[in-house]
Amino acid sequence: MKKYSAFSLLRHAFSHNRHWTEAWRSPEPKREYDAVIVGGGGHGLATAFYLAKEHGMHNIAVLEKGWIGGGNTGRNTTIVRSNYLWTEASLFYEKALKLWEGLSQDLNYNVMFSQRGVYNLGHTLQDMRDIERRVGANRLNGIDAEVVNTEQIKQAVPYLNTSPNARYPILGASLQRRAGVARHDAVAWGFARAADARGVDIIQQCEVTGILRDNGQVSGVETTRGTIKAGKVGVVVAGNASVLAAMAGLRLPIESHPLQALVSEPMKPVLDTVIMSNAVHGYISQSDKGELVIGAGIDAYTGYGQRGSFHTIEDTMQAIVELFPIFSRVRMMRQWGGIVDICPDACPIVSKTSVGGLYFNCGWGTGGFKATPGSGWAFAHTIAQDRPHALNAPFDIRRFETGALIDEHGAAAVAH
């Protein structure tokens, strides 16, 4: 990577960045590609990157209706972990976590992955039974996990309210030490730059308005920038998967809900890990800029609004203050919502469809960000080989016909 002296940086500042090299190109779309990826978020960009890197496909376009990282990739709370309950889910997320551990080197771009550990709190005896069950299942699958008691949590997180008289008494927690957080926009930029370097065309402000089919086989897409032919189309549009599926005559078993988060004013470092609680359905960490990053549960209603409802914010803030009384006077700086697709079993669809050459990656619910590299890696295999990898084979869309569901609702202590 280039190194810049103080004088060089000052010269570039006064030149208004005129001489800076763009991180990725902004090409005009070609009339035809070998494969088109619809959706320029983390999963879509990762898919394109691994198609080029692992499968030698370079005549690829990523179509984004807005700008890179402007969707759910930039609207999440950046948590990365793999301690899910069921083998199918935990192995998929563990693949992603292993990719996270080398991702900055792989992309030659700092995604700021910080393995600071994630605690999932238990507030009742049933919570602790579930935690012990999940930790045991994780260990059987070779995934790091441990049960910690109240004293151990208090020693690691001294500002957490562990009083037995608290509204949510803390009886213990699960801990995954390899888990942590990453910088969401850096992930999108890193994958975009790395994919572009391998010849992938990243086309922004290009909305797909139709999916072309010929005798049951996909033949391309209609866009706001014209018709683009392709023999393979992968759709990765979190929050809008049902809309795109309908263009191909498909109906997906998913619902779209707003998911809210908040960020506080910056403050000195006080929290060097991630605390999550299923009972209050809230979680909190501190960013490298000093902001408290707070997440809530999904809003009960379905919709595409990216603001959410006030009562969800109010309930979440009450719970966080109960857990951390010292944060009661911290000011919230901003709030936002993302749109998540949720399947009936709280697990994703990473699958071929009944239309030849058309593939869908969706339904990640609140777990999409942490899966980014693993999702892209497995989806790229599915598109390139026209068959699923063993990791994503259980997440075929046909499981909703056969009944082979993977029920992760609440199984991982909290869905995020």
C-alpha cells in the first residue's frame, strides 16, 4: 500500500483530491455479462469477489440501484459471531468468522475487524439452561464458546449492573471470545475495490426493473440503464427480495420488517466488548470513535420504512439503562432503521430457484452482516457450479416444501 508523507497529504488536501485514484471504476454497463449480481451491498460484492477469485469468472457486473454501501450494509450494528445453536447455521456462520479473521489481508483493505468477544446474558434459570445447551452444541462443532458466571462478567465489564436486585438480574452468560465487530462501510468498500481489481464492473444508480426469462431460463435483466443480458443472475437485495422475486414470477416465504439502531455522542472508552440480552432484546458495544452503538429488535409490523417506531426505541433505552445505569445521561446522537427479510425459521435462503440460472440469497433477518464473507463465498460457489456448497445446501428454498426447517428463533440467545 502507498505511504504518504505529511507534505504529500497536505498537497492532496489542497488539490481537492483531483489526483487521487478512485477505489473502483464507474463503467458504463456492457450489453452482456456471464453473470449479473443484483445488489451492491456486502453480500453482493462478496459474491462477485469470490466468483472472480475462486471460480475465475471476471465478466461480471454488480448492479446497485443506489450507491455502494447505501443499503443495509451501512444500516447495521456491525456484530460478528458464529455461536448459533443448530449445526447447519453454526457451521455456516463459523465459515464466515474464519473468513473475517483473514479478510483485511485477503482484500488488502482494513475492515477494522475487532475480536473483542460477545457476551449473551442469561437472566433466568431457563436462560442459563439454554446457554449451556448452546455452548455444548458449539463445542461439539469445534466453535469456541464458554459459560461464565456473574462474578466473571463483573470483572470483565465493571459498569454492568450485576446486582441481584436489578430488574434483569444477571445469572451468567455465554462468551465467544473470537467474536466481535467490524466497520460496515469499510467492508463494502474493501470488497468493491477488490472485486473491481479482478475485472468486476460495479455499476451504481442502476435499478433492476425486470428479470428476463426464455423457456424457463433467465436471460438477463431490464434496468433503468437499459437491457443487460446474462446467463446467470444472482439476487442479493436485503429487504427487497420479495419485490425482485415477483419480477420472475416467484413468491418467497419471507416478511420484511424495520430493524432499529441508535448511536450516542462520543465518550471515553468504557466498554471493550459486546453485551447482548435476549430478555430485553437489546445489545450494546462501543465504536472506535467512542460512540455507544445500541441495537433493538425488529418492529412488529411489516414495511419498508427506514425510520421505525418510537416505542421500540423507548423500550430499548429503558433496558440498556437498567443494564448500564451510568449511561442514563448519555445523549443519543442519531437513530436509524434498516429493512430485514425474515424467513419462518429465522434462517436464510441461499439457493437455486425453479428458473434456470436465477439464484436468490436473502432472508438473513438480523444476522446478515456477520455472515457477509461466508454468504458471498457460498453463493459464488452455487452460481458458478449451479449447485449448492455443502454449507448452504440446507438453506435451499425447497425446505419450505419438505419441512426440513432450521429453527433458530431465539436459539442463539438473540437473533442479532
